[in-house]
Amino acid sequence: MPDKKGLLIVHTGDGKGKSTAAFGMLLRAWGRGMKVCVIQFIKSETGKWGEVKAAQKMGVEWLTTGDGFTWLSKDMDETAARAMHGWKLAQEKISGGNYDLILLDEFTYPLHYGWLDTAEVLDWLAANRPPSLHLVITGRYAPEALIQAADLVTEMKLVKHPYQRGIKAQAGIEF
């Protein structure tokens, strides 16, 4: 068995914690001296979430290409174009060979909505992802083909959430 094999890791499902778990993995890798990068596909590039602030302090490269949550988009064509731009950035970072772990946060949405073709994305990854690169993908609605291609898949299941009781998102917990 090889000492180091880059894993394709997917965090999906309707429960909270997909990105949070991935950020924890990113922090663990960074703490081990690994070169890490994040590309967010949905959240607005103007958002200064807690994880973005922490990454800036740590010197982690963090690229945000979205215009806000998809379900609130005022222009879905612009949202789709931003996702396609994010994929081009991801392709550059992945094929460049400069990282040990890359997180594609909320990348399942461009696949789910058909803005990117899942089979084409998987074919590109098979041909271009360095063998030692860990690639973490988060988001709801992970396509079955992505799940099948992944080495590790975790599904977050909603059991109970404060939103259901009218409690708003909490700084430091949700953002």
C-alpha cells in the first residue's frame, strides 16, 4: 500500500456540519504543515464569515466565487457563471500541484443544478488530480457518480436544528 494516497472526500446531506467538518480537516492538515486551499462556490465573496477571518490570520489561500446562497439568487445565470469561474480556478489549483489538500466548499450545488457536468468533472479529476492531493467536496445533493468515485463519504443527517424553533443563525456557530 502507498504511504500517501490523495483521497477524494465528500461531505453531503441535509444536516449542518458539512463545511464545518471540512474546515476541521483543513485545520488539521494546516497544523501538520500541509499546503491547503479553499474555494467556496456559493457564499458571497463579500462575506467575512468566521472561517474566512481565521484563514486570513493563518495565511490560508481562500477564494470565494459565489454571489450568495443559491436559493436567494436574484440572477441564476450570474450565479451559474460564477460557479463555472470557480471550477476554472479549482482546475488551476488542482492541476498546479502546489497543494496537499484543496477544499471545494459547496461544490455539489453546481453539479446538482447542472451548471457543471458531473461525468466531465470526474473525468477531468481522474486525468489531472495529482495522486497525493486530498480533495474535499461539500454540499447537499451530492450526485451518485461523485459518491461512487469518492474514497470517503459522510452524510450529515438533520435530526434537530434551532432554525426549526425560529432561532436565528449564531455567529461562531453557523458563520
